Amino acid sequence: MPTPYDQATEVTQRAGPVIAGYEIGNAGLATLGLAADQAAAHQTGLRVLVTRRIPVWTSHLAMGVCPPAAFEDGEPAVSLAREAAAQLRHDHPGTDVTLYGTGRSLPQALLRAAPAASMLVTGRDTAGPGATARLAGRVGCPVVSVPGETTAPDAPVLLVGADAPGDAAEFAMAEASARGVPVLACDLGQATGGFADAVVRAADRHPAVEVRHQGRGGLDSAPAGLAVVRAPAGRRDAGRHLLTGLLRDAPYPVAAVPGRR
């Protein structure tokens, strides 16, 4: 029978590839950079999905992700993605970076690819954060949303929740340990102890990580390099409002981590 430690570390033992969606712009480059860093840190591959026009002869019923070479060249997004992938291979020589085209929207393509992924990474859409929140609530792996801005590499990891955070606490501690930074724990709940107890248990498994308290105010300006929240389990989950707010306002990457299922 798995021990509590085995169960808690499942979320950080990532066998599948990191899968990222690429779009033109600064957010696209930041998305790929974070995805490559995660793939390198956890010694797994990186798959990059790029939206492409579907040839008229291709049946939509048979259409999955395809290598970009299966399509005609000339699309700016693909050319830029190839250049970005080449740079990632140069910067992360031990990481297998593969590029795939898809005729679906990126949220649809990421949802379809999720069963094989250890993590999904997508660019930030502040005008429509609901799509990423819905994606996070439907998949069984962490979903990271990346803004165009860069954050300091020594910035703390922010753990936010209003109830027991499930695997989000373990994820935050593991990320902080890998980065060599503290965790800022922000409990938005009603002092039931669920959040605080989970933070203490996760901290016990990562004694080298310093845990600090973060006040409830000013989350969108907290000095964080990454925010970690529990992914909402359904449409009526109160965590959806928290996640959507961070996706709309936070200037740092936000990771939504599913609870145990």
C-alpha cells in the first residue's frame, strides 16, 4: 500500500512529456522557456503544439496532432516556433524538443493531449481566463499559465488556497526546493486548519524550504515567481473564482494542480 509520502510525491514524479501551446508574441516565448525549464528539471521531453491551417483534403475526423512538415510552409507562427524550438534545443541540450501542428484551437489541442502529459503549459489570455480555468478543471496534470512578463529567478513560490490544497502544497514545495526559494503561504479560508495542516505536512517533507506567511491583500503584486493553487474540481468549485482572478490579474505564472482523484 502506498505511503502518504508516496502519494504526495506522485504529482512531482512526471513520466510523460511537458506539452506547451505556442502562439506568436512575448507570451509565446515565455511559455516555451518555462516549459523547457520544467522538462529539463524533470528529465522529460517537451512537445510544442502550434495551430496550423488544415489542408482541405484532410478529414477532420482523422486529424490529430501532426508534424509541421505535414503541412505547407509559409505560416509565420510555424517559422517562429521552429526558430524557438532550435533555441530551446541549444539552451537545453539534454531535452528532446518536438514540434507538432494542430488544426484545433490550443485549448482544445491541449485538452486532447493531456492524458499523455505530465504538465500542460499555455500562454496567458487575460481577456479570457475562463478557457484556461476550464482546462485546468478537466485534466489530471498541472496546468501552468504564463504571462508575457518575466519574473526574477529568485522570487518565492506563492501557495494560495481557501481550503485543503491537496497536491498543490506538495507541488509548491517541490518547485521551491528546485528553485532554492521560499514558499509564501496565503490561506484565504475560514481558519478551519485544512490549508495550514497541508502546508505543514508538505513542509515536513521538504525541510530545506523556508515557509513564510503571505497576507490576503495584494496577491496580484506579491513578489512571486510562480503561484500555485488547487485546480477547481467543477464549475461550482469556489476555487474557480480564485484561479480565474489570478489568471486575469497576476503578473507571474500560475500553476493549477489537481487534487487526488
